[in-house]
Amino acid sequence: MIKNELYTHYQTLDAAFYKNNSTGDLMNRISEDVGKVRMYTGPAIMYLINTFSTVVIVLVFMLKINWQLTLLVFAPLPFLSFVIYKVSDLINKRSTVVQQELSKLTSHAQETFSAIRVIKAYAREKHYINELETLNTDFKKHNLRLALVEAFFQPVMVLMIGVSVIATVWYGGHLVINKTIEPGNITEFILYVYKLTWPFASLGWVTSLIQRASASQTRINEFLKTKSSIINTPEIKTNIEGDIEFKNVSFTYSDSKIEALKNLNLKIEKGKTIGIKGQIGAGKSTIANLITRLYDTTSGEIYVDGQPIKKYDVFALRKSIGYVPQEVFLFSDTIRNNIAFSTNHDY
């Protein structure tokens, strides 16, 4: 469900978003981060309910025997809760760093596989292997720092349980001498303490899951809250004839701040053919991207059939345009389906 929501949201975002974010990071958030959130919505909630139920039931039986001994047994728990609170905050911070490092690692691997022909052609394999080893080392270092904090939970909980058992034997023995409780009640209390061992042991693990899920959910929400700069507000329903006009159009890329076009005025009548030439970076591809509304102009206006381009439904506009991008991409499908990609027919 979360993956579907995130994947669907990815489809609504504009070209600028994909230019500013690597494919590896997008994939890591939809796989690793979503997986950690699912661990919270499943096992974490289940164990929290189990822990709460067990503690309440055991506490009722212990209070029936002796309330003073019960309070003594539960005395270390506030300290345990404080330790969990402090360590959980540290886990949250380190989990965020670990996920960021994993995104870098995934991005590097994805880019390497995508550009493998270029890498081999220039004999740069060793360079990229060394870069991957460096990223792996950083990822391992941050993971070990996280594991060190998580490993602190179990010894603390074992210590608290040990303190509770010692307190039970010591104070319970005193109550037996005073004939306040029966000798068997001490054994009963020790069994209750061990009955609480797993719930409180799982509390640390559940807290770790919650903190990891919190860090991952923050990363997921960061993209879910991102809105496309291409706002589709269709006002015109008529078919597009093909007249295109640029009026004082300027465009600056948000990521690089490069001004690709400045006060461009251009008119192309329907049925006419026009060729635009220029050096690399002169803005030829930018013109095509603006006509298809992959980007919106920084200033000025583009008109189609005498109407501002923003008044047309963006999907209908793009369906009316035959566009061969500069970057060639073939889908993992048949040649026939790749050629017929822009049509509405299934083959």
C-alpha cells in the first residue's frame, strides 16, 4: 500500500524533481524505507500490544500477593524507561544517517550499471570499484555505530531484571520472616519477573523498530510532500492544430541556475518545418522541453493555437506531440512495443 502510494506520487512529479534526485535514492526510499515502516505497522504494534497485556495481567496477580513487594520489583522500570527514551533518540538520528549512506551506495551502483559501457570503454572499472569500497566502508562504519547503540539495550534490561530478582529475594525473605507472605510467594514472584523478561526485552527491539520506522517515514514524507511545479489546470478542450509561439520566454534551470533561454521570441505556424541549430547548451533541448511542458517558463509565455499553453490539459498536449528525446531509452520489451510506445493501442 505504501509502495503503491509512493510509486503513484513519483509519477506526478516533474522533470526538475528527477534531475535533482538520483534514481538510487528514489529506489531506496520505495524499498528499504518502506520496508522499515512496514516492520512498525506489523511486528512492532503486535509486540507492543502483547507487552502491555502481559504486564497488566502479571501486575494484577502480583498486587494480590503483596503490593509493597510488587512496587519494589517494578522500581527499576522508570530508570529503564528513561534509558530507552535517551537511546531511542540516538537510534533515530543514527538510523537517518544509515539510510542516507545506503541511498548513496544504491545510487552509485545504479549509475555504474547504467553507464557500464562508458566505464569499460575508458577502462575506469578500478576507479568505480574503489569508490564503491569507500561508500561501503562509510556505510559499514555508520551501521556499526548504530549497532553499538542498539546492543546497549539487552545488557541494561538483563541488569534491571537481575536487580528485580535480587530485590525479590531480599525483601521477600524479610516478609517471610515476618510471616507477611508464604515462602512459595518468593518463587512465584521470581517466576513473574521472568514472565516479564521477554515483554521488556522486546520493548528495546520494538523501540528500535519504531525509531527506524520514524526515520524512514520522515524520508518518505519528504518526497510525498513534494509537489510538482507543473500544475495541470485544463481550461481548453479543443483539439490542438499546431501553431506555436514563444513571447519573451526566458528559462533558468533551478538546480544549476543556468539561464538556458533569455527573451526568446519565436513563431511556428502549423504545417511548417523549422530547424534550430546551435552549440551544446544553447537551449535547443530546453525549447522542446518547454513545448511539452516538462518545464514551465521562468518568464514570458508560450502560446499554442493562440492560447497560453498552461490552459491545455498537459496529458492531451503531450499526446498531440511526437517527441524524440536526446537521451535514448529502450524499455525491456519487444521492438514493436517500443516503436508503438506513444500510441493508445496494445500489441
